[in-house]
Amino acid sequence: MPPVIHHANILHAGMPQAQIAAVVEANTTAVQISNEASAANQAGRFDDAVRLHRQALALKLRAYPEDSIQAAITYNGLGEALLNAGRLQEADEALAKALEVREREQTEHDAAATRDNIGALREAQGRFPEAREVRLRGEAKKQILCGNYNCPMMKMYALRDLQACGACKSVFYCGKDCQKQDWVRRHKPLCQANSASLQTSNQQSAG
């Protein structure tokens, strides 16, 4: 299970009392709600996870701008929940916001996680070449995550240390155990549908 992330309160001398209260709430209540959302997502209660992430985001946006690191954390979690709920367009929008901030701020592991989430989204959309492309954006700096969401290593890899799915070549794994887990949990129907679509396309072209 991905680690729960807590945020330090960021307060400055001379801040208005209302702003102080918003920052404190963003770093206490919003974090608690985000943790509840992550637990709901892990339990398969995706609609609850979406609702809770949106509540947390509303609290954070009272204290921080939409393009802040704090908001990006919640946009990423919201995108994951929306993806799991099958709400792909909304997931695309949330994850794009998260990635823009995380790459700009060079929060490397977080950016790699969001790229992999977008890779999973592209698979769900049937856009496998784009799934491969977004994951490989971390190749130059050796910042690619294992494609198994529940990988116990939780670290970034060089491409040479990963193995691609033999069929679609669009997702990468640190080992056979993680590949098997992701195949059973998520990747199998998407990859098989992609292979069938490619086969049909090739047959039509040949005909």
C-alpha cells in the first residue's frame, strides 16, 4: 500500500488569522480526509474516494493555489480514484494538473508516480503507444516506476532494470511477481483488448 503522506504546517509572520486557519485546516483536516480517501480507494470504494478527495482539495485550495505542491498531491489521488471508477476524462484532467506541478517542481518520485498513473489511464483509453511514451519520459534520469501499483519496492528504476510487458511493451515491471500481480489486478483485460484490436486492424489491412 502506498505510504500515507503528511504535510507540515507552513505559516508566516504577519499572515491574517483567516489565512492561518486555512493553512492549518489544509494540513490537518484535509490530510485526514485524504487518508480516508486513500483507504476507500484501496478498499474498492471508488466513488467514496472521489468524494473525499474533492473535499480535501476544496480545503487545500483555500490555503494554497491550484498549481501548488499541496494541491498536486490531492489531484494525483483524485485522478487515481477517478481512473478506478472508470471516469476517464475527469481522471485525465486531474492527473494532468498533478503532473504539470510535480515535473515543474522536480518532485521526482511523485512525478514518476503520476506518469505511471497517466500510463495506466492511457491503457484504459486504449492509447497504448501514449502509455509507453509517458512512462518513458523518466528514462533519461532513471526515473521510471514499476507498473505494479502495489510494488513493495516503491523506488525508481533505469529502463534497463525493468522488463516490459511482452505483448504491449507499454508498461514496465521490476520483476515477474509484480508483473503477475498487475496482470491479475488490472492489466490483463486491457492488454488483451489491445492485442485483439491490433490483430483485427492488421487483418483488415492485409485484406
